[in-house]
Amino acid sequence: MTNLSLVGPSLAEFEAARAVVSQVAAVTPMESSRYLSAVLGAEVHLKCENLQRTGSYKIRGAYNRLSKLTDEEKERGVVAASAGNHAQGVAFAARELGIKATIFMPVGVALPKLQATRDYGAHVILRGSTVAEPLLAAAAYAAETGAILIPPFDHADVIAGQGTLGLEILDQVPDLHTVIVPIGGGGLISGVASALKQKALLDGRTIRIIGVQAANAAAYPPSLEAGKAIEVPILPTIADGIAVAKPGLLNFEIIRDVVDEIVTVTEDDTARALLVLLERAKLVVEPAGAVAVAAILAGKVTADGSTVAILSGGNIDPLLMQRVISHGLAASGRYLTLRIMLPDRPGQLARISELLAEAHANVVEVLHTRHGVGLQISEVELNVSVETRGPDHRQHVVDVLTSAGYDPQID
């Protein structure tokens, strides 16, 4: 790279933000992963922002933005809208700087995120069922009261704060070749990519930046194709932290210039990544924070040198974690639910149990009913869930039942 079109913060501004952010943000661990290195065919490191104060990188941008407020603006207080990480980042930063914070959150927000935001001293107001309604309410509150609205990603000070993570990564992995970054509105990747590209240009080297979006909430690929930020419909996704319908305007301009590639991952990819991080790295990561690892596991990215996958957050509700782990086990071929039609006569359930035991499948749940849709009078329906050891064992279980004359259907 011989030149760089500079949009957004300069390298000097990123360095200045680093001095500010270091007052509150921890230098999070950089963990190597032999398992992911084997999958990618290159050395893989995990940047553990899931272990950051407040549980995500968001504290960086929030604190940097709030620190730039004048005394008069601080007196007016700040307001933000979020379903989780941005809320906690703003609440924490406001407490540290002695600023009154009001946070609008959706009614169904996860209890741990709601409680954490309140514990940081913010006044929380619940509005609506999605984050769109709190966003409108926060904007109206700012207009009515004069409070300063703190955006989650589309502001130069926020971007500068998030970019401090890129400089930290380069300190920890000096031979850095590729960075894989989750993308929602684009605050994190625009900061990290711009800071690293400017530093690389200064050092006469090249660093690749790859962004990852959830396939059900991927606004950047069509926006880049259209040449402008466009809004896309958001489908349900477990990666709610990056479910943003439209890119930030400044973020889009930066990303268009300095990000090398953007890929998407499915819900199954993300669930598998969470399971791998739990089992292999012993790390608790929220779905949005795991998409960089999901991209590696799904074969969506390639790299020739030292690669860093950013784990952007770890604020996951325990109930969601339970569901995601189950989903991840199923996606990894380690949990199997079968629907089997049986003759309604004694001994059939016992016979299925014998076959599953022969196949070394551990039964975890059974539903036996005569009331399934489409059942003949002489039939019963058996739904059985079993633990398996992977895709090959999963197929072996199905083959054993089929060989015995049954017609198991995978649910």
C-alpha cells in the first residue's frame, strides 16, 4: 500500500484516544489457539475483549466520546439507546466522569444487561420491543432536555476510541498479517481498520482486515455493492449485538476505503463457534462476539500469516447460552433428535432403546404419543433425542435404525 485516502480519525487522533481510554480500559489478553490455527492453516490468536471491563470493547468508544464533552455539555447529561453493550459502556464511562446518564432499552432486554447498566449508575427507561423504539425515544429525550446523545458507532470520537484496540493488537502481535473483526454498524472495524492501515503504511507493510456479519443482518455487502449505506431487513439472529439494519455513514466511508473483505456467517456457524470457544479456549463469548471465529470454522477466510480474531464481547444471558449450546451441539453433529413411526404394539419402545444402546447413543429425552398429525390408528410416534460424538456417529445411529427396518426422520 503506497497511499491511503484518509477519512475519519488520523493516526495521531487514535494515539491520543489511546492515552484517554487507557485510564479505564484494561489491556485484554491475547490467547493463541492451536485448534483454530490447524483449521485456518496459519497462526491464530484470540483478542479477548470479552474479558474487557463491562464485558465488551464498547467502553473504549464510549469513554473517549464522553471525555471530549465540555463542562457545559457534561452538566446537561448524556443519553443513549441500546439493548446491551453500548448501554453498559456509556453507563460506566458516565459514572467514571461524573456525568448523569439516561439509557433507553427495549422492554425484553436480557436481565443481566439491564441490571449491569443500572448498577453502573445509569437511569434506565424501558421502551418498545426492539432497539428501534429506544433509539427514537433517546433522540426525542435529547431534543427535549438538551442531554447529549451518544451514538453507538457513527461518530469520529467513538471510532477513535474503538480504534485503540487495533493499536493494542499490533503491540501484542508485532508480525500481524490479518485481523478478523465482527461488524454491526461498523464502529469497531472502522476504528481498528483505519488505525492499523495508517500504522502499516507508516511502517511500510501490509495488514489485511476482514469483516464478518451475521447472514441474517448483513447490511454491508449490499451497501458496498450499491456504493452507499442502505437499509436491509433484519431477520432473527442469535448475534443480536451486531443486528444493525443500516451502516453508519462515517463508518461506511472508512470501511469502503480500508477493509479488504467482508464475509457472512450463518446461525449454525455462530453456534458452533461458541461451542468451540467454550470447549477449546475455555472462553465465554456472546454470539456477536464469536462471528470472527465462526468465519474461520466455516472456511470463509484465508490467511498466510499471524491472524487475530477479535472476540468483541462476552455479555451473554445464561438462558440464551443454554439454548445456543444445544444448537451448537446439534450443528456439530453431537445432538440428534429423531422422529420414528412405530407399530402400536408392546416391545417397540424397548427395541428402539436396544438399537440406540448398540449404536452407543445416549438417550436424553423421549416423547411417545398416539396423537401425532398423520398417524394411522395402529401407529405411534416416537420423538427421541440422543447425544452423539460427531457427524460420523450421528450417521451411524441413523444407519443402525434403518437397517433394523425403521424409517428415522431427523428433526
